[in-house]
Amino acid sequence: MRFYKNKQSEMLNMVAMLLKNEKEAVSAKVPALKDFISEFIEKHDKVQALKHWNPNAILHETLQKKSAKEAFAEVILKLLSVVRAANYRNKNKPAAEIHYTLWGLKKLAAADLCKVYVDAANKIKKIKNVAYYGLSPADLRDAQAYYKEFAVIKNAPAKRKRDVATKNKKLNDGIKECIDLLEHTIDPLMRLATEGNRDLSNKYKAKRTVFARGFGRPSDAEVAYRKSRMPKKNNAASI
């Protein structure tokens, strides 16, 4: 039988449905199948549970982060504008980040943007009369609120990607466990259980066979997977 990676889950779904319907019939002839089928169904249910997640969750959190970052950058620019004006007559050379543009702030990495804010906020504290430069206590509170909000969500997409990677690994491991169970227990016993019942035997074999896509060029991943399933050739040079 051929197992193409992108079709294994579909195959398991069809086999699970067939085994659920025929469990009592095949177990009457081979009692061991009752336990093996129950174990397979339990593993398959876990695989199905792992498949039900929202694929748009990462996109949503990424957009949320982008929106918050843009608003946060505008707040930082206000602080930097005041720092720049207040330090105009300062003999010390002003820090480079004071001259950031809004576009430059938006292009910064999230961690670097937070550092620029913290530095600007500390410089603002040293200015005696910020109201003189157009900043009110409410503006400073808003800036701190933006910072706290952005600090919370800045790592959300990356964390979600790690969670998805972990879930995908569990999903792939679960599929492999289901297939191993079929290959080593249910497949050989189904030959005995369906002996004399050609119709059921053919149905089971049809469900267990995974065909490649019939039309169009297969993906690079599928081609690589097919090659990995081929017997390795002996490349030893002949003498």
C-alpha cells in the first residue's frame, strides 16, 4: 500500500468509519479485533481533536500586533519630539534615537521599540516642565498605557506559532501511531476476519489505499515524500 503524507489523515477517517460500522461483525470471527479497533478509534479521535483549531488565529494576532505597534510608535514620536526640543541647547550630543522618524520607529523590532520608549520616558522625567513643550500628565499616562499594552501582545504571534508547531508535531505523531497500529494488528487480522467475505475485504483494502492526486503537478513536498518511500538503490561502485 502507498501512503502519501498529505492523504494519510483522509485515509484514517475512512478506515475509522468502516471499522466502527463493522466492528461487531469482524470481532465475532476474530475477538482480538474488538480491542484493537477500540484502541484505534480512541487514537483516531485524539487525532481529530488536534485538527480542530483556528488557522486564522496567528493572522489575527499578527494584525493586532501591527495595529498596536503603529499607535505605540506615534506615541513614542511625541515623546522623542519633546526630548529633542528640550535638549536643543544641551552641549552633549543628542542620542541618535531622538531623530527617529515615524516610519523608522514602525520598522523597528518590537523589543527595540520598547527600549526606545523606555529611554525616551526616562529622559522625559528629567525635563522640569513638560507642559511647556505640549505634554500633559494625561499624555504621559496614555504613553505608559500604550507601552504596557504593546509589551503584552508583542510576543503573541511568535508564541502562537510555537504552539501550532507543537500541535502539528502531536498531530503527525498521532497519525503515525494510528497507521502503525493498523499495519501491525488490524491489517493482518482483517485478512482472517474477512475470509469468505470478498465485499468487505475489498472495501477495507480500498479505504486503506491512499492514491496520489489524479490531476495536476504534485507539490514539491509530496514529490520528496514519495522519493523517501522508494527503496534506496545500491550506489556502490562496481569493481
